[in-house]
Amino acid sequence: MTEGHLHHRSGHHSQVSRRNILGWSAGLGLSAALIPQCALADNPPATNTPNVISPQEALDRLMAGNRRYVSGSRTVIVLSKNERAERLKSQYPIASILACSDSRVIAESAFDQGPGDLFVIRIAGNVADGDGLGSIEYAIKYLGTPLVMVLGHTHCGAVSAAIKVADQKLKLSGNLADLIDEIKPAVEAARTTKPTDLLEAAVIENVRRSVKQLPLRSEPLRAALEAGQIEIVGAIYDLASGEVRLT
């Protein structure tokens, strides 16, 4: 895929409700008073962000930032006291990024973006689970992010673990088993192509599967896609070079 071509699939699921958001805040030990009032409104105001851009413009900005990062010309972003205070009032991220939890993958660095530019959801294996979907739905509905990116990476430990579990027929327990089960279909799909490097092929397939699963599992994302409000893309971060390539 080129930078000028955005890819997405559609599907359906239920929308995050006000009750969901309040429930999450209670589970995190937060009070409703700490949640922005716009997040509780049944009918949030029309988008009035100062940086309203198209999905393609958002993608172009990310890829330009990655080129700076790879070339070593990354912008060092240091916020002043006043700038930090200004960010207390609102946030207008240009993209929601579903990334892996791997400690070597820092989206803000890889795309040369600063505080407030990216809304990052990190889940091992960058899988589209319920909490991740809810976070993306929040970013789209209340923060106006025009672009959703699923960001995988080379040498992904979660995908490697899924290959090991499948090959050795290991039995896992707890939530880890559920996580690996989300990745295993990508491993099996990659295996059918008889790749020379199964891990690399499975990493790519896992990203593509998550891109497909996002709108299939979320009605709000599907609706936003159909309305032309957002686009969804997949990408791979190369741990060795720092380069991000679209899938």
C-alpha cells in the first residue's frame, strides 16, 4: 500500500455507552467529576478542533514524521509551562494508534509527534479487543481523530508466542490464553502461504486481521467509515531501522 491509498473494511458492533464510560472510571478509581463533561454528553457539540484535517492529511503527517525519525532529524518537542497548562483544556490528536505493548515501540517517537498529537492504545500483539475498541470509539466520537492506525512491529513477541503455542500445542490459562487466541488465526493464515519467515508473515497478517476486525467488531467505527469521517490503515514498525511501512 502507498501513502496515498487508505485501506479499510466495514462491519458492526455496539457503541460504547455513557454507562460504559462511568463504569470504566469507577473501575480505575476515578470519580465522574474527573471525566470531561463532553465525554458524558449524549449529544456532544460539533467538532470545533483547531486542527481539523482529513484522514489522508493525518497519514501524510505521520509518515513525514517517520521519515524525520529514520533520518535522525527528529524534532525535539519540549513544552513550556504555559503550553502544558493549555493542554489541560483539551486535546486534538490527529490519529488513534492501536499499537503493541512492546517497550521498544514508542509511537510518538516513531512518528515525531508531541504531546496531544496521538491517541495511543497499547495491547500486546495489537489485537482489537473490547477495551481497545472502546478507547478508539471514544477518540473518534469525542476527540475527532480522523485516522485509525493498527501498528505492528517486526520480531513481535506476542506473535512469536502464538506460533510457539500452536506448534507445541501448549495449553495456556487466564487472560493470556484469550490474547493468544486472538493472534493464532493470523498465524495459521500466514502459514498457508508457506513463507520463508513465518514470524514476519504472521506479524503482517496479524496487523491486516486487526484492521479488518476493528469495524467488524464495532458499529460506531463502521458508521464512521461509511460516513467518510475516518479511515483505518495498517502499518509495521521495523525495530532495526525505525521505518514504518504501510501494509
